[in-house]
Amino acid sequence: MQTNEQWGFLDRRIETFDPENLLEVIRDGRFDHRLLEGGSFEVRHRRIVFGNSSVDCGDYSPAFAVNGQFSSDQICLGFTPQAEKPAWCNGFSVAKGEILCFTEGAELQFRNAPRTTWQALLIDRHELQAVATILTGRPLDLPERGTTNFKAPDQANSLTSIMQVALSDLSDSGMLSGPAAASLCEEIVNEFVRTAASTDKSSHKSQRNFAGYRFAAMRRAEEFLRVHMDTPFSSRGLCSATRMSERSIEMLFKEAYGISPRAWSQIARLNAARQDLLESDGADVRVSEVAVRWGFFHFGRFSAAYRQLFGELPSITAATRGRRMTTNDNERQRTTVNTNG
């Protein structure tokens, strides 16, 4: 979709965890999801496409750890209209109603609380700044690289309202192809700009520097743990790799993910094992070999931990893999082209 005459709406519900189904939850990016806790699983993903821009919306019932990278061509404004607890994102503690700005090609390190809704606007930087200049008389204070946050004074209630209207109205194919769609999509961008422009900028630099320090420290820790996922957890190794004390690392992981680095390591290895089982040929795969591959040497404990996290035994995952369709019969995708100019 490369022209301003093209509009699209996607709506899908996902009821079984397969990371592949969540790789492209934000257009033109790639985002690896790891399930952090067991319980009910339901994800709803909606996307509005208008010209070169788009808005992706995710309703996540479970808690995820997400790592990935945004489009290298466009800037992303992320927004959380609904969250029971603050999320962790690139070193920031993000509460309901805050906007995060991710520059072109920025990395993402994200953890959501259960029952969180997020929304993400993907737009060309020059277009966003042109809108800001028209509406406010000056461009937004955007970073050249990395991430920054905007704390809206009223939890961005106006932005929440316009997004609710857009997601409802644009799900109608008649509305999507009509002239009102252009006005509604324009207002989405306008409200993102108004909200970002209305925030208190006095503490942006200090917050950005502190978040950058935590983001870099967590990236070093996660990189070490990912490289050593085939071996048992080593607290000494992690401290040496990150140049941090054991207590500092524990506090960082508790703040970011709500769990210890040891628990993070086990959850990451369980997610990796699930990915192998989903991609395997169910007739040939040996679950015990997958367990050992990811550093689990007691098969009984591996099966119990796997079942607690994913709600099924690893043998069931292997038997029913087959690139399972995890979206239900209500999945809908519509794309219409407005040829009226």
C-alpha cells in the first residue's frame, strides 16, 4: 500500500500461542514474543492502513516479553490506553496514557502486564513534523535515534476516544471505502500530535538518559542469557558479562519483567523449546532431545514447567504442530482502494 488512495483494515483473534503469528504485529517490523506466564491466552490484533501510514492495535491478555526492531523508514508513536500495571519499554516504566516515540529502525525491548492494550502509529517523520507545525506552530521534540516518552497530562483521553471511534467505524467495509475514512485517519494523526505536543518536556533529557542506561544494561544481560540458553543459569557469568552486581541485576529484572534473571532464563528456554516443537515434524521429533537442546536435563521437571506456562504437555505441542492456525473463524481482512482521487 504505497499511495494515499489505498485503505485497509485487518482484524484477527489468536487463541493459541505461536510466536510466528505475532512477528509482524507492527507493520514492516519484526517482533519476537515470549510468553511470561501461564493462564488464559487471547490476543486481538487490528490494523488500519491509510496511505503510507498505519495504526496497529494489540489487546494482550497474557504477559509477554517482546524483542524486535521497527521499520527503518518510518517513525513510530506507541501508546497504551489500557494497562493494569506499568509496562517496561526500552528502559522506561510506561503507565497508562503515555506515548513513546521510537525512531526509524529503533530496537524494542518490551514487557506488558496482563490485560494490556497498546496502539502504534507508523508514519514518515517529515509528514508527522509537517502536521505538528500546522497544528502547533512548531515541530515536535523528537530524538534522532533511540526512544523518548511523552507524558500526557490527562492520560491522553482524547486520543483514546478517537482510536475507539476509528476501530469501530473503519471495521465497516462501507465506511472504509467512503470519504469519511480519510477524515477519520487524518484525525488520528492530529490527535497523536496534539497529545505529544501537550506534554511536559522539562524532564525529557534526564529521563531519556536514565532509561538509556537501563536499556543498555538489560540488553547486555539478555544477550548473555540468550547466548547461553543451552546451559544452566550462571549468576557469576551474568554478573561478569554485565559488569553489574548480583543485587543490581536482580533489581533490574524485577523492575523490567517482575521476575528474577534465573526465572527469565528458564522462561526463555521454554519458549525456545516450544518454537522448536512447533516447527518440527511431529512424527520424528523427540521431546527429550528438544529439552536437552535448551538446557533441561530433567525431563519430568521440563514437562511440568512447560505445561504450567503453555497449558499443554510438550508431547501435545509436537503431535499437533502442523503450523496450526491459531486465528479463529472470525479473522477478517479487508482492503479497499479508493479510486476517486
